[in-house]
Amino acid sequence: MKESKRKMFNQDLFIYDEETHTGTYEGKPVPSVTQLLEVLFPMNENIPQKRIEQAADRGTTIHDAIEQLNEYFDNPFDYQHNIDVAIEVAEKVASYKNIPELIDYVSFIATYKLRPFDYENLIFLLDENGELICFGHYDCVFQATQDITVGETDLFREDYLYMFDFKTTSLFAKKKTQLQTSIYSLAYEQMSKNFISNIYGLWLRDNSAKLIPLNRQDNNYVIELCKQLKTLWLNTLNQ
């Protein structure tokens, strides 16, 4: 008996509901990276719901402002020109929209000579057979415009790509962010065929932008873990 051929993943069959932040593929529910992480790192039930919603709204506002700022780099002008424009825009927007984090952000990328390369795109994590596991939206892939070394540590190498996840929370959950950014990196590589050299967190909090080095998890480990988390997530839907 011949084995049936597996269907290739077709992005056109994926439907994303922006209002509920949920997705379906061929009519079946598909978890987001965030939903899978919630299985492994459940929300603290002692935190008031209103506080959670306020933090989420603030985080969304900051992420949206950063995304709009990144668009000022989507042109053929040289890097310094775009940085100068971005600084000017950030100062104006930060003032009238009360988003001081925007100035911290543009100051950070100017200091480390990073250029927004890709940002806020929809990506999909596939398993070893090319079947869909989950979907997500990463924050930003930066391209280094020059080598940056601090002490004996090579942080960035010119022209290499780096996956970043932005956090605005009061505490930086490093273990969770490390796994999240590892998932995004693998999914991004699967979708774009571009290689991610390293992963980082950017903690925008208390009038500062702090670079948080992260350790990327093994690709096979990421796939197996996400498959297991998806099974657990689907089980919760059937309860």
C-alpha cells in the first residue's frame, strides 16, 4: 500500500482574526506562540485583571509606535540620515503621545548601529514534516551596520541578522523570552531562508533601553517542545 502524500503547508489557507488574536488553518484552530508559552508559563492568577489589561494596552501602544518608527528605515538613504530622521520623529511622537520609550528605543539602535531589517511580520513554525505547529508575530529582526564589541564579547557583526523581542513589563522573564525568541528565530528562518545569528531581548523600562543577551535553544528541541505544547493546548480546547 502506498503511503498518502502529506500536504505542503499553504499560507493562503491560514486565517488570522486580529480582533481575537486567534488563527485557524483549514478550518482548525492553530495556537499562537504566545498561547503555547501560556501553557508552559501560566499567568499569575494573583495579578488583578485590570492591571494585566492596562499593561497589555501600554505594551501594544509602545510596540505600534516602534513599528511606525521602523518604517523610516525602509528607504535607500544612508543609515545616519535615517537615524537623524528617526530621532527627530521619536522626540515629537514621544512628547505628544507620552511614549518616552520611543526615545529610549531610537537611542538604543543608534548606539549599537542597528538597522530594522524586518519587523512585526506573520510567521509560521513548521515541524520536521513541514506541517504547521503554530504562528506568531515577531517584534524585529535587526541588521548590524558595523561590528560592535564590548570588552571581549562580540555583540554584533556587520551585515548579520539578529532577532529581538521587546519587553515593557516590570520584570523581565528571561527564560520565557529566551524560548519565545528561539521559536520566532526558527520560524523566521523557515519562512524567509535568512539566517539569524543571535537573539536578544530589549527591555524598555524606567527611562532606559537595556540589552538582554539570550541563548538560542536548539532547533530540534524547539520543534519537539512546541509539538508537545500544542497537544496540551488542543486538549484544553476540548475540555
